[in-house]
Amino acid sequence: MIQPVHEDLFAVVGNPVSHSLSPVMMNAAFRSLGIPAVYLALQIDSPVDDLKTLWETGFKGLSVTLPFKETVYRAAVSVDETAEAIGALNTLRRCDKGWEGINTDWIGATRAIGRFTRLHGKNALVIGAGGAARAVVYGLKREGARVTVSNRCIERGRSLSSSMRCDFISLPALAKSGNGRDFDIVVQCTSVGLMEEQSARLVPDSFFHPGMVVMETVYRPLWTGFLLQARQAGCTTVPGIDMLLHQGVAQLEWWLDRPVPASNGIDVMEKALKKALEDEQDIQKD
């Protein structure tokens, strides 16, 4: 059996995973906090078998990304009530008999939005019905917001809204109305906005209004078409990198079993993420 000796091992696992900025963020935190650990990006194919191998190798903690959040949830030896309510997890921690799991996506979303507005009593719209949407809906409702789900596929959208006990409106109906004044907070949780899809529009420009807080869960590119629409309309915009940052902070706090300080922890992680995205943009311009 191979065991790490000088440094604790952590990783993000998924397929594909080469695009992940989590190693940039986490390794910056470990260095700044003086923690002898290294965080890797590992592409896996058979999550159940591969997680067993990583446990036997001695990994201390794992971040889980697409498409394995639901599969890993079923493979964990124990999960907390938030992961159980969402039906997926994104964080694993080594325990005596395997991996225990939680979901920090909802924490990332609520902390990111909460920097700009209170959530309790607000009307929120979540666009999408996948794993990210489930986590965001859970977090918003937990913080006391009234949530409406919108999705292009009506069946999936209604399923999410029913399981989370919130309202539903189809995306075509939402776009046709062009009226977003019923909503204080809007969160975009679909894959629209990724790379070459950034020009696709989910709602018309008239949907947005000043005073609305709009968050994107996609973090590459930093400014998606959805966020640009919102910014041009005078909305307060929250890029996906903010959610990535705060869900990562929550992961690190769980692994270390202590708060991550702002000055040499959270700030360092945020600067590392922004620099990585800026460097990518510079390369694309050359």
C-alpha cells in the first residue's frame, strides 16, 4: 500500500477535470496557511472503484465535480442532512471506513449572493434543473427566500420544484413575458454561457431591472452573455467565480475543522482565482 508521508493529499475528481481552477485556489490557501498539503486534479472513470483506491492511497479530502456528484453521494459511507436533501454532494472527507460527504455548493451560492443582499424574504428565480440548481434552490430556501424554478424542459423543472416545494414557470413562458420585476434575485444554473455558447440568450434584455441581484454559476468565461445583459441593465452582478470561491472555502473549513481566515486565506484564494482567469484571457488575446 502506498501512503503519503511528507504532505497530505487532496484532489478534485471528475471527468473532464483539466479545466478546474480548484487546484489553483486550494494550493494557494495551503501555501499561505503553512499547511503541508498538495491538491491535485484527477480525472476518474469508475467513481466507486477509484474512490476506494484514493482512500487506500491515503487521500485526506476530495472535491467532486461533474458528472459524479450524484454517483458519489450513493457511494459515501455517510452524508450530512444537506447532501441528503439535495441528493448530491461535492465534498468528501476521509473517515475510518471510507468517505463521508457533504454539499458546499449551496453554501457557496448563499455566501456569494449574501455579500450583496439579504436573502430572507426575497423573491428568487433559479434557472435550470440540474445538480447546481438543486443546491442553489436548497440554499435560498434555507435562508428564507421564496423560490421559483424555471427550466426549458418542463418535466425536469416541475420535478425539481415539486421536490423542493417551490413554484415553477417554464423558460419559454418566462422569456415570452419579458418581465423580471417579480424577482429580487436571479441565479443562472444552466450550461448556457460556457465558452462558445456565451452568446445564447435565455431571457430578453427587458427581463432585467436595476436593483436585481443576478448570479451566474458558470465561471469561465468570467463575464457570460447572461451577466453582461444584467450588468448593462443596471443589475448587481455576481460572477460564478464568487460561488466557486465560497464553496471552496467551506470545503477547506470542513477538511481542516476550523475557520479559514480572511486575510491569509479567503483573500489569497480569491486573488489566485482571478489571476488564473486573467492569465487565460491574456493567452487568448495573444
